[in-house]
Amino acid sequence: MQSSLSKDQTVMSIMAGVKMHTIGLKLEHKKLIRVMPNTPAQIRQGISAWTASKEVDQPTLEFVKDMLQASGMK
């Protein structure tokens, strides 16, 4: 996967128990978002906690926010 990433791309992970720092080290990548959804997201009633590395730009943050709201996050 690492060889497929450009520096402009953002990696978003939903892997439980895997720290964003670990993902960045393994992929040698800096633009990272980590999402922790809960089960009710499947019926658009969920809440997703998420965080992003400082390298993620504002338009990408807004896109992720909009995408997560589509799964019921308020």
C-alpha cells in the first residue's frame, strides 16, 4: 500500500486499536485521519469520533466531516 500513496493523498483508517502514529510509521505517510465509528452508524444513528494529523488540509477535513455526517453523525 505504501508504494501506491502520493504525498498529496490522505489515509483514513477505521482499524480498531491501531494508533495513528503506528499507521504513519508503517506507511511512511503524514496525512492521516483515524475514525472510530460505533455500530449504530449502520442505521444512520451513530457517532464517530475522529482525529486528523496536522498535515491534513481544511478542505479534506470538511470532506471527512460531511462524509461522516452521512452516516448519522451530528
